[in-house]
Amino acid sequence: MMQDVHEIYAVRYAHHDRKAHENYILGDPHDTNEPLAYFVWVIKGAATTYVLDTGFDQAMAEKRGRRIVRPVAEGLRAIGVKPDTVTDVVISHLHYDHCGNYDTFPNARFHLQDIEMAYATGRCMCHAHLRLPFEEEDVVAMVRKVFAGRVTFHDGVSQVAPGITVHKIGGHSKGLQCIVVKTKRGPVVLASDTTHLYSHIENGKVFPITYNVGEVLDGYETMKKLAGSLSRIVPGHDPLVLERYPAARSGLEGWVGRLDLEPKA
Ligand SMILES: [Zn+2]
Ligand SMILES: [Zn+2]
């Protein structure tokens, strides 16, 4: 494997049933169930392993009415990743479903956008509406990591390793970032919550939890340019991801998918 070419794995850890209209500003005419899947992502290179986001644990699942399907650490171990050996974790944003489990990676450095930390600790958190997707303890845990010298801040576009760049998109959360990873099939955009479902980016729709609608929509165009093809943009919460991509190996169907391989037709 070339130094800057990576394998990517989507590790599903939780599930939430909900009505389709709950997933869109202006709703949806279909009265169907449109569940969300919850993932963390593993980016494996020749020498290093990066993790994107850390998910939430059983206690948070109960608090928020979500269902853990497999704990994050178990999913990582299923593909040979020992969480305590992970050296770098990129946090897309500080919503509760992306930055919990903070003891799972005791030796990692965390990569975060400047604006996300300012947003999550500043005046916008005076508003209950904007606080909703954040958890005080998650944010405090990240502040503690800053003081422990374990956070690297990024401002806009930044290379975190050869073949891995982060890009501030904003919109859904003020400092939300996506990752672009060099793979055998070209640049793959791990969108995280810049597009929750395929239907958001494909139809120009917007998820209800949003700081800035204009940035969400501009973000779709930015990601299309970064990926060069919609087929290389991976949404952050779509159960279809594990149907479109092959399982990482036999036995991991519906749990861990392999994103650096071409999606199934
Ligand atoms: Zn979010
Ligand atoms: Zn999310």
C-alpha cells in the first residue's frame, strides 16, 4: 500500500427509529419509518490508523432514547483495531453522538476545528434550542483534553496526515468538518453530519438540527467538488451505507462496511 492510500471502514454502533418527516426541515410527505444509523469510521494507512468520531455509550443511549447495536470498542476490535493504540482521532463536531466514549482512546490526540470549540463553549450555548444536540460533560471532557495538551486545532482546510485532509463545512454545527481520504478508488469524503442521509445531499434537503441552512447547502456543493462524484460521498447516518458497500469481511454484514471499495451496483 502506498503511504498516503488508505482503507476506510464504517463501524455501525447504534440505531434510532423515527418518522421520515423528522429528518427534514419542511418535513416529508411520506409517513414511513426512516431510521438513523450511528457510525464511527476507521481510516487505515500503511503505518497509521485514524479514527473519525467516537460515538456514544450505553448510558447516553438510554438518556437519549437510542439503541446501541454494538459498542464502539467492540466494532473496532472486530477489524483488528485496539482502541488504546489509536494515536489520532478526528472529531467532526461536538454533538453527543460524535464525541462520547472519551475514555476509549486514552492515548489519542484529538483533531477539532477552532470554531467548533468556540461555538460549544460560547454564547450560542445560552440558547436551549442550540444546546440540544450537545452534552455538557462531552464538551467539558474536550476542554480537559485541551488542558492536557491532547488537542490539535484546525482552521478551515488542513492536512492531518498524508492523504487525509479535514475541511470545515459548518451549517449543521458551526464548526462541523468532513474528512477527505485518498483511496484506491479516488478521494472519498466521509461527510459525517454534513449530510445525514443520501437523500439530503441528493435532493438538496436539510436536517432539522441546523445552525446555518445556507452553509449546509453550500457544503453539499463543496463536498461534490472534493469527491468528484456523489458515489464517493459517504453520509453520516444512513443505514443504506451498509447495504451499498461490501462488509469488511464475512460475518460483519450490517455492522462494519468497507468504504474504499466500490459500492455495490
Ligand atoms: Zn450532529
Ligand atoms: Zn450525528
